[in-house]
Amino acid sequence: MHVRVIKYGRRARNIAIIVASLLLFARQPLFANDPPDHLLKRIAQREAENAYARNNYTYRQTVIVQEFDDRGLATGEYREVRDVTFSPEKGRYEQVVEQPRNTLRRLKLTDEDFADIRQVQPFLLTNAEVPRYELKYKGEEKMDGFDCFVVWIEPKQVFSTKRFFKGDLWVMQSDLAVVRSEGQAVPQIETLKEENLFPHFTTVRKAIDGKWFFPVETYADDTLYFRSGPQRMKVIIRYSNYKRFGSDSIIRFSEPDKK
């Protein structure tokens, strides 16, 4: 906003400076001074907009999981390609484009792995998830060309029957859209009878149709330290061919009360 003063002297100039300062202060999202629970709600509202919008898009999801031996040579791979689509008869559903091919020898993909692929890695936080998480503000950083706030989120309590995200979010300062996330799905499952470990990953989002930030790629290159020994693995998930379906709609989310 530009404030212009015309022929009103020192007092008018001082008033104009004060007004301009107040307007600048008012429009700044004071993340560092926001109570963590309010900040969490603000981010979740923007995430809910993205989640709602993404449910009105079809897209292709390609999943590749690779394992490596001690020399760094690939010993096996899992690959699947699915279209997440919609029809009036079936509603929203997944259509297999390429049948899963699995030559993994050292790693076994579990139900939790597939739950992470479809839920934790592409989208993290919506209004319904807010009560389960706590947040810490870490600062500001430029990421993927955007001025971002960096926040750390983690579940208040973990349960073996539910998957959660724990890690950093890069939140665009201008509209609170998450442009990148980096962390891990939790909990790790380690008991006397079972050992189910999960890699550290990064999910990158890009602008779709100029206003939504959808995931376009998740990648991981991590070593999991099993009791039997370390195992290096890579994960690549690509989300492509976003196409909107359905009627036009306007999504509005009110600002939460700050208490």
C-alpha cells in the first residue's frame, strides 16, 4: 500500500506515517508472537482448503521403492502406477495403470508403508488433525523461491493404530500455503516380535492452477538401522497430470478466534 501526503504540513505527514505503520503492522502475520495453538489452526485452515481442492482433481501417482546392498548396488525394486480418479458411479477411487511389480529381496512393504504413501507423505495437516498436534515456530527461510516461515510439528501422543507426521513445514508468508515438508512418519514400530522402520522423506509442492499447492514429488534416501543390520533404501513418489473435475465452487474459511 502506498500512502501519499499532499500539502498538509508536518502534522499530516506524522499522521500518515503512523497510519502507514499501523497498516503494515496489521497485515503482517505475526507468527513468532502467535500462540502456537492459534498458529496451528491458521496453517490447518489453509491446508484444509488445499485438501478440499485436491479432492476435486484427478492425478497420477507413481510409486518407486528401491533397496541397495552394502556396495550401493540396487538389489530390488517395487513399482506401481495408479490414477486417482472420479466417476459418478464409483465416486473417488484408484485405478491401476501398471500392475505392481515387486522384486524387493531385503525389504518388505507393510500396511503402514502403504498408509504413509497415501496419507502421511502427500498431505499432513487439516482442521480435524489440529487437536492431535503441537507446533513450534523456528524462524524464516526462503524455500523454492518463496519467503517462508518454518515450523516444527509433532503429534502430542502416538498410537500404534494411527500414522502421524513429525517434522518441518515451510509455510509461505503471503497466504500460509505449505510449499515443502520434511520429516518422518511415526511411530517407528519396534517390539520383540516386530521391527517396522520408516525413512526420512521430503515432499515438494507446486502451484496448480495458480492458487493451490499440491504435492508433485516425495523422495527419500535413507538408511534404516534394523537389528539385523543397516539397510539403505530410496523412495520416489510422483504426483502428475492434475486435472480438475466437478462444478466451480468457492471455498471460504473464517479466521479462528484468537484466545
